[in-house]
Amino acid sequence: QVQLVESGGGLVQPGGSLRLSCAASGFSFSTYPMRWYRQAPGKERELVAGITSTAGSTNYADSVKGRFTISRDNAKNTVYLQMNSLKPEDTAVYYCNVYYYGINRWGKGTLVTVSS
């Protein structure tokens, strides 16, 4: 079955960087677009970034453009989110996502806390 396992979250000071990883299994990873979402306390889950199957195209939420970079390694079945210049408002649980056979599939998420 589809499995998505996020890692790389943690506590970081404002202005710092983190790199999130999502290891995927149970489906043909290289043929599916992948996305990162996040959910802050008391807020709805929101799309952060997406990448096409071949990494030929990416898209970002306005709030993270110029600071976050999504990438993927199809040989390793892994998608990444490089987060730079982090702000306290980036604090959230970050989720990896694939839309597979008409259903959104999610990992359990990884917590990112930006605080001094």
C-alpha cells in the first residue's frame, strides 16, 4: 500500500534552515506529482509546494516563494523540501502528499517549530 514517511523537522531559530524528506513506497513514485502541505495550530491544511513527476515544473505558495525549494530523487523514491529564511509563521506540521487513484494519501507529518 502507499506509504509516505516524512522526516527532518525540528526546532530552528528564525532565519534558519531545515531540509524535509519524504520517503515514498507502494506506488510508482516516478510517475506521480508530489506535494508538500502544512497545517499550523488552529488553521486549515494548506499547499506549500508541488513538483511534477519528472521535476520539470514546480509551484509554490506565495508565502514561501523565494525561500523554499521542492525537489525529488526518483531513484530514491524521495521528495524534499529545502526551507531557508524560516519565519515563526512557518511553524506547522508538514505533510507529504500524493493523489493516487482518486484519493489523497498522506504521511503522518513532521513538526517544524521556528522560534527563538
